[in-house]
Amino acid sequence: MTMNQSHASVKRTPEKLVGDSSRVIARLHLPDNPDRIKKIIRRVLDLPDATAEMLFAQVMANFSGRHKDIHAIFARHLNKVKDYLPDDIQLSKMKKMLIGSYFTMEYSIESAALFNPSIVPHLDQNNLDEGSLRFIMSLRATGEGHLSSIVFRSGVLGIDNQILLDPINKYVATPDVYLDSSYDLHLFRLKLREMGADNDVMRHLLNQLPNTFSYHELRKNIEALRVTPVFSESRQEKTFEIFFWLANSNYEVYFNHTHFISERVIFPTSNIESRGIEDARFVQFFNDDGQRTYYATYTAYNGVSILPQLLETKDFAHFKISTLNGKAVQNKGMALFPRKIQGHYVMLSRQDGENNRIMFSDNIHFWQESKIIQEPAYPWEFIQLGNCGSPLETKDGWIVLTHGVGPMRQYCIGAILLDLENPTKMIACLENPLLVPHEEEREGYVPNVVYSCGSLIHHNELVIPYAMSDKMTGIATMSIDDLLREMQSV
């Protein structure tokens, strides 16, 4: 085998997950200029009632069948512009809904691509044939402007790892979003320092806040400083932007439990994610007491800066999102181990953009030091290495799927084996990649790339969902025994 061929033991399944442009969300659509918001509202209010009723009936005829509860969506978006509504006018419900529709737009979440998947066992394993496993797959969906969000699929792996994907519901739902009710002053200060906002403006603001403060208190103090500036306004505004960026990065989202998993989409909601939520790596994590939590690390991107984030859920309906902190989490591609090792959380990372690293922490939100465990050694990985999701535990060690970048920026998927109790020690590795983009996989938004954000083991077989050139997703399988036999000791 050469570096231009996938491993002979890898089997590609026929299943392909392709984006569906008909899956649309109804998102808020606000002009940047507040004066335009007022003008739009005034134009709607000036419509004769009969004209407004005909217009709203047409809106409902065109769009109500594309969303589960479009009235609730219009009401939510109307609430976003309520401060611009005139106080002296009693609005009918129809006029309110019509105004809401003018501040709503459809967005096709998967129209550009559906890629970079990860896979975990489903929380519900009831009513299955013996030996089968129900799973949840997360994917990075992109639409207009290459704006990324997290979507989900589900299905069943049979006893022989035949794959049955569940039907996809035509509706897509975004969750209700709530900012954190309170913030810890000490932790907030530490993160601001990491973000380069340690200045006199920061200290002035934080010195006025209690040890635990609310978003309202923070905003109130910032507005007071805007009204009566103490420092130059340009310096103040730059610091305020970082304050709000951090505060808005910690929030919770709630989906309706009646929505199918394929209906749920975690769409960017804050300024830190304004250009996308990228490459979520999900893992089923077991605490020392046996309790199960699903975590995912992902990258929030605002078009200029990135912020590593941690997502936490127990039911895939309620998600808590918070920042990852510390000097060791300043890059992309973090992947959490599925359990603690010797009392510590453990995570893979790639701080330097080149080598595979590992780090340990007593607190899942704080990571200060990392250590290199693998450097580029073979031609297919000379440019850089990274992980392809959370490690998989076997009796022989932790299997870590890796990605390597070689000539012509071709991405391949490889594998290494780490010691079970000392995962800083690499036991073995593959000299040649498992998966190399073949002719049908190399064309796409980013050519010549195969990439995964997480796999699982079922019946001693590796199940690898993987992206094809940042366009669509396929699935490959390989025997664990074959993989371990092919690995070379180091």
C-alpha cells in the first residue's frame, strides 16, 4: 500500500449523508441601522387593514407549512423590535404577526455542505434487536456564507454493523436561548486576561461588580461608563466588546422534547459565533459514579477570532455552553477522553497547529499545560497532525484516530495507540493512513480531504463517519483486530 491508497481492510459503506436545501430555519433578520427598523414598522402600520390581512394571509400560505409553529417564531422576532413599536397604537394580533414576519428570514442550514461528523451511542437503547446499537451522529451543516451550525441524525447499527438511518423530519427547529443567570467574578477576570483585555478599563468595571454578578449588572455598569466616560471612548468600546463577547459565550439552549433529533439545530446565537460553530467533537463521558454526560468541544468563530467552547447535555434537548479556559486551549481541535484517568480529566489538543498533544486537569473548564505525544513522522502527515475525535478505549489501549496533512494539502485519516493508564505514552501507530480521499471523495468545497470528529466501536469493529472534501459525509468500518495488527510498535 502507498500513501495514495486507503487501507485494504477498510470498508466504505454505501450510505452517504448529503445536505438538503429544503431544511430551513426561520431566523431573525434585523437591519443594522435602527432607523430602518422604525421605518419598516411604520410602513406596515400604515397599510390599510384589508391590505394587511391579504398580505399576512399570503405569508401564511407560503410559509406556514415549512415551519412547525410560525406564529411563535413571528412573536419571538416581534419581541426583538418591541422597543421600536409606537406606544400610542393598539395593534391587532394580525398586525403584530405581520410585523414579526418582516424581521424573519429563512436560512437553508445544509445548502452548502454536511460534513465533519462525530458519532456516540444514543441515550435510548430500548426496543432494539439483540446486538444492535442506536446512535446519534452530529454533523457540521453549512449554508449561505459558509455559516456553520450543529445538526443531528440518528440510526441503528445492526449486529453486523449494517447501518439503518432514521428518516429525517422535514422541519428544523432552533432552541430557546438563555444567557447564564450569573457569572463568577474571579473566573471572568481570568478569562478576560487570556483574551488580552487586562487594562484599566477592565479593572474599573470589574471593581464595581460583586463576586457573583448578572448580565444585567454588567450591562448597567457598561452603559453608565458610556454615558460618563472615564477613559478614551475608543478604548472603552474595544474593552466593552470583549466583555460582551465573553458574557454572551456562556448560555443554555432548550429544545422541545417532542421534536425529533433530526429537527434540532444548534445555530450561532452570539457574536462570538457570528461566523459559525465549527467541528463539534462529541463524546459519551462516564463520571466516577457511573453517571453519563455527553460533552462536545467546538470552535466558536466570529470571522476574526476563535474561542474554544464546551457543550454539555444529558438528553440532547437541554444543552449548556461555556468557554474553555486556560493557556492550553487557545487553538482548535480539542477532544475529551470518555472518562477520567487517575482522577484527572484528559483531553487531546493541538495548540501549535502541528503536533498532537495531551493535557490533564482537575477542572473540565480549565486547561493550563499540554505535552506533545506525536509529531509528524511520515510523508502523509509532514505538514500537520491532529485528532479525529475522542479516544476509543480497548483492552490494548486507547485508539486515537488522527488526521495528517501531506503534499497538496491532502488530508488523510490515520491511527495511534496510547497506553491505557499513561496516555502520554504512544504504544503504536500506523505508518500508512487508514483512509485516503479516493476519486469520488476528493471533489468538494475543500478538495482532497477526508476528516472525522469522532467514531465508535461496535462488536469489535471501528465505525468511522467521515467527511468528504467538506461537502458530504460517508461511513467506513474496520476490524479492531486488523487495525491493531497493522500498527507498528514505537
